[in-house]
Amino acid sequence: LEMLRRFEGNFTEPLLLLGLGTDGAEVSKDAVRAQFRKLALTEHPDVSVRQDAPERFNRVSAAYQLLMDDAGRAILLEAIRRNADDLEHLEAFADAGKDPNGYYPAEDPEKIQMQGNPFQNLLNDPSRLFQTLVTIALVFALDNW
């Protein structure tokens, strides 16, 4: 989330800095890496003649780091999808690792598997199933006592 703060107000900037358009959902990590390497050859402060070369290269590097990080990329794409102009409404998404509707970012297959049928998850874990059944029995017994 801290990397994303550098681009607050213009969440398409990381994609534009790397020359990747404005739809980051279709851009692979290999494409991000290739574009960063290409830009490093011309934008690095040691080779660039621009006055703002250090600041520009820092922004390009921040964009690269953000797009290569699965969680940062998910939050960035969510900000673009929501057409957000600040991070205020994305704090919960970043902190919980899922959006307010309960969906996890697509980059984490383990979490996606767990959001399936809750009864199937119980059946796959006998100790959890037993614990759940005992809890239900205790609640039922105390309720009817």
C-alpha cells in the first residue's frame, strides 16, 4: 500500500510509466520485466541526460516493484477498476487481502480454493469437522437446557 501512495490520484501512472497502456489486467510479469529493462537502458540517471532523471527513474522503479508484487498489483488493478482517486476506500481491501465482497485476489490460488463450498472444506478436514459438530451439539444442548 505504501508503494501505491506514490501514485495516489493517478493509479494508471505505473502502467503508463512502463509503457504498458492502461489495462494492467492483461499484462504479464514477463512483459513488465521486459519493459522495465528496456526503460532502464535509457532512463537510468547514469545514462539519461534529463534534469529529472533520478526522480523519474525512482518512479519507474516504484512502478516496476508495484506491478511485480502480487498484492500491490491486485490493489492497483482494484483502484483502476473502481476509478478511485484516493486510497481511502481501498484500505480494507489491502488490509484484509480481499475486497469488500469477500473475493480474494486471483493471484493466490490457496485462498481461492478456500472460498468454495464451506461444507466441502469441512469434509476435507476431519478435525475441523469434529470441532464444528461438538460446537453445534453444545450450542443446541445449552439452548434447550
